[in-house]
Amino acid sequence: MFDRRKIQINQSRVILITISIMITVSVSFTLQAQLDDPTRPPGYPLTLPGGKKSLKEISYTLSSVYISASRRTAVITNKSVELGGYVGNAKVIAILPSSVKLKRRGKIFSVRLLSQVVKKTPAR
């Protein structure tokens, strides 16, 4: 009834078309990830698919510091972190009144507050 050769040819065509589509889709995603957004402000970190940032462009912004007798907290890159916590793959090793020290890949670096206005509350 059915010619086996025609069935094999049709199956080969389906497999070839499927592989072609998969390659086209993967290439388009790769090209999209490499394109730079022309509307991105200068110095703003590049975000890769899945919300991950490229290692070259990871930057930290310290926006506030809270120090009390019982705890120390900082807001770094819009994330509240306590002493010993992590921001991405950097560990918070010190929280000071106007800066935070981070350790990433064995290197220690500081992130300073955006503004140098440090509010001090009177001791109670």
C-alpha cells in the first residue's frame, strides 16, 4: 500500500525542517543577547537574558546605611543586606557609616554612598 521509500523521505524532510527551525531560533536568541540597547543610559549595567548581568558590567550602588547597637543593614543595588549577607556573588564584610566593604572572588572593594549626607541620630 504505502511505499516505504516515500515515508522515509517524508520523515527525513520533517527532521531536516525541525533542525533548521531550531538552529534559526537559537541563532536569533544569541544575536539578540549580543545586541546593545541604544536606549540604555551610559554606564547602566547590561542585563543578559534571565536577568543575569555580564561579569564585566556588574556594578554596585549603595543608597542607604542603617547602623544600630544590635544590627547593621545597607541597601545595595536596591537590595537590603545585613552584615555577612550577599549581593549577587559579593559578600558584605563591613558596613560603615558612609560605605560598605564587599568581597568578591577574593578581592575586597568599597562602595560609597551616593550622597555624602550622613544623618546621625542622638543616642538614647
